[in-house]
Amino acid sequence: MNHNPGMPIFRSRREVLASASAGFGWLAFSGLSAAAAAGTTRFAARAKNVIFCFMDGGPSHVDTFDPKPELAKRQGETIGESAVSKRSQSTANRVWLGSPWEFRRRGESGLRVSDLFPRLAGVADKLCVVRSMVGELPLHGQQNLLLHTGRILGQAPSLGAWVSYGLGSENRNLPGYVVLNNDWVPNGGLENFGSSYLPASHQATTIRARGVPVDNIVASGGAAAQRRTLALLAEQDRDFAAAVSDPAAVEGAIANYETAFRMQGTVPEIADISGEPDHIRKLYGIDSADEHQRFYATQALRARRLVEAGVRFVEITCPSFDGNNSPWDQHGLLKKNHEKNARITDRSVAALIVDLEQRGLLEDTIVLWAGEMGRTPHTPKVTETCGRDHHVNGYSLFLAGGGFRGGMAHGRTDDFGNAVVEDAADIHDIHATILHQLGIDHETLTFRHGGRDHRLTDVFGRVLTGLLA
């Protein structure tokens, strides 16, 4: 091909990668673009996407989905040595604290849900509540990392990254994993959303609630200039990939450049909810006078739009209304602040479930609602401003859609909600079950790193078949 020797040669990324490192670059790119992870055992999937509503800080299980009338009867009595646990903030002289909210039977199923969540109570027949979750450490950072990565120390890919890696992309113009953030980083840091040793193309892309959804999403010099910039970067990365011990990591970065380029035409359109019908915007709470609820409603509606467009895994974080980066962490002012968090999130999460169902998307989408821990059913002293402390002996989460049984509760804690006494489950079991519903065997979804095969569930995890329809 003739060209002016004074002009730079712009080649397509495919040409650059095909010529890089004796063809290794093209092989790496082929791997990144594969529809699913090689070697993974697959079977008929019940779901294609996941929306994770992350309730950071630890909502109180005994005030939401795990009714304990005995707490009210025994309020103010000391808990005693037998109730003390290393997995919660507890001493023998603490006292039981009843819930300030009533629990009622909801829907046709009769599932008990607290008055704290009036909108979620309205979709109780869709909720699959797990009341028997057990964690490892009553610390936010470690429990957040456990919830997201299956490891209390992090240094491993997040659930969203594994789902993206295992399933591949349904829409090449969008990333496989998106975090709809609210302008803060949770305890545990960005590792909660990272890809670690998986290719960088599987880490989360963040879309914020306030202001411009994604920085630099519109190219300042136009698409043609952006394409030339990418070609130059690919040319430089070709030489760099040939000189490093892990060229696949460089190829992952190149894949991210390409995805970002394609996102420029797609993300602004999906993030713009102004064209949604008024009744849908009202359903989610976009019309709320509370700015925090408006921000959360905006992100929840974007979550539906993203899975509708083919994004595999979407996570919505909670807004921090008082500067606390663990919004549900009510050591004091339990009633005031749990009610504030409920006002912000309840309407929008319920709307998301309703909206997905009316569009025929709920059967293909798993909605996961979870915090990293629960709250103690006891407190140092019962006062008008008292709260609950960190508790991982037993807590609750729920799943909806994606082939999970609605209107049911799995497992049981004791009469005080202090410890699991039946069908204990941990986050590895939840991860294994979610992957199962996505058509993936959690034991064979692996990635070779550091001389051995790693997986999301490590050496743990079992599919909780009792949760499945």
C-alpha cells in the first residue's frame, strides 16, 4: 500500500495486535473477546444479568426481614454470657433491644416484612429472603471485600468481574460490569469493584449520580481524532507488550481503550433518563423532594436501562446522606437514620423489581439486595438515641427474579436474631447460587494466576437449591 512517507501510518487495532509479539497480542485479544471463559462448565441459564443493590454499612436484620417478637418482650434485660460472641460487638452486660417497627405478613405468601420498607413489602411475593447469613469479621472493610470478592483481604476479582469474565459481553459498545456510584468509595476501597488478576477489561466502569455521568465521555477533538489517538496508543503498547512478562495485561488495557471509545456514543444516551415516561420516573422517585432519593432513583432507573442494553452486572451503591461512608452503620440514632436510608432506597428498589417484571426482564435478571453484615439485637443501654452495632453471627439479604423462589424465607436465627440455628449460609454459597442461575458452574469458572487456578468461591461454596423455583 502506497503512502506518503512523511505521514504517520494509522493501522486498525486488529492489525496492530495481529502483528504484535509474533501474533501473541491477537491471541490475547481473541481471549478477551470470547463469549465465555474457556473451560467453564455451562448449563441452561435461568438468568442473563445481575443488579446488585449494595446496602453499605449493614442494615439491621431484626428491623427489616427477620421478625423477633421476643426482643420486644425482653427489651432492657441483660443478654448474659451465653449470648456473647466474637463475631459481634457484645459483652454480657448489654441489653436486648426490640424493633421500633412492626412486622406484618405481606402478599399472598405471608412473608413477614417490616413497616420500615412499605414499598418492598408490596412486592414481598417476589422476594427470596435468606435469614441465615454468617460472616467472618465484624469489620466493614473486611466484610465488604468478602461480600464483593469472597476474600476478607481482597486481592481478588469482584463478583461483577467474574460474571463479566464468565459470560462475556452482550453489547460490545458497553462494559460488562458497571457501578452506579454516589460519589464515594466504600470501606475496603476500589478492590470491591476491581478485576485483580482477571483481564482489566472486566473491572467496573463507574457512572456517577451527580453531574457528568462519566468523565471525558465526549471526545474533545471528535471521533476521528480519538481514533487516531487510539491507534497511536496501540502502536506504543505493541512494543511495550513485547517487552513485559505479562503482555495479556497490556492487551487488557488496550481492550479498555476500545470499549471506552465505543462507550462515547452509547453511555450518554443510556444515562439520560429524561426521555422516560413520567409514570416511570414517578415510580422510581425521580420527583422526590429529597435529593438523595432522587440520586438513588436516577441510578436505579439507569440500572434497568443498562441491563436492557445488555450489561451483565450492575451495582448500585447507597448515597451517604451525612458524610458517613457506611450509610446503614447506625451505632446510634437507629430509628432516625434507618428510616432515612429506607426513604432513600425502598421506593426505588421496589420500583426496579416492578419495572423489570412489567418489561419481561425480571425472569432474566437477578436482583440482589445485601449489606456486608447485620446489626446486634442488643445495645449498651436502651435510650431514645441508641443504636445497634456490628453483627455477623446472623443477618439477612434477599434475591428476586432470575429463577429464585419468591415469597419465601430461607434459614432461621434464634429467638433474638443473635445467631443462626438453621440452614446457615455464607457469601460463597450466594455467589455459587448466582453463578448457577447464570448457567455457570462455580467450581469450573477459574483463572490461572500465580501458578494455580483461582475461582470466585475459592474452595468453598454450594448451590442453595432450596432458593430456586
